[in-house]
Amino acid sequence: MFRKLYGLIVFLMLFSVGNAQNCTLDIGGKNNETIKTIFQLNEEQVGIMEALQGELAVTTKSLEEQIEKLLAQHPQSTEEDLIKLAEKYKALQQQLVQVAYDSDKQLLSVFNMKQYERYLQLCNEAIRIPIKVVPKTYETPIKEE
């Protein structure tokens, strides 16, 4: 009895984890102020986020142009042509997802422990898979009394 119940629980856990999505910040999106507020980013972190956004925008634009060119110029007359088109399109889409993921990971790597714990908490609440990074340790000046 317990073996069947245990097997069912393990199956359900694997199924739910298999369907969970990555927990992204989406720094390329329109929620920059929200990110700044929720995670209480310091000036250095805001600067890093803005630099990452700029790099991401350039890379994303380039990939989107490649997609437009592919759709406009790739032969589409046979089933084979369409399959090749779909494969190339999928590869470009995956690159778009990867560059956004990498940008989020770079920003997360400059989070301090409290900010990263907040991120983990929000990911858990949203049933998302967090991006694993080692939070940055910031030195605080020691005040002499």
C-alpha cells in the first residue's frame, strides 16, 4: 500500500517539476522598475542591469532580423523546405531564449544573499525553477565606535 502511494507521490512530483518553467526576471521586458523596487537594487546593480538590457536589446534585435530574413527568403515550396525552415526557426528562437536567460543570470549573480533569497521565495511561490547562481558578498564598512 505504502509502496504504491510513494510511487504515486514520486510520479506526481516528477510530472510537476517536468512542467515547471524557468524563473526569469525578464530584464529585456518592461518591468525594470518592478525589478528595482522588489529587489531593492543598489546603484551598481541598476547600472549593471541597464548595461545588460542594452546588450540584450542589440542581440535580440539581431536575432529577430535573422528570423525575419529567414521567413522572407527561405524556400517554402516543399515539405522538406518547410521542415528545414522550422528547424532553423526553432534554433533562432532557442537563441533568443538563451540570451535572455544569460542576461538574467548575470544580473542575479550580482544580487546579495537577501536579494537572492527573495528571488528564490518568489520563484517558489510561482512554481518556477530558479536560476542557480552564487550571490555576491558585499563588504560593509566597519564603523568604529
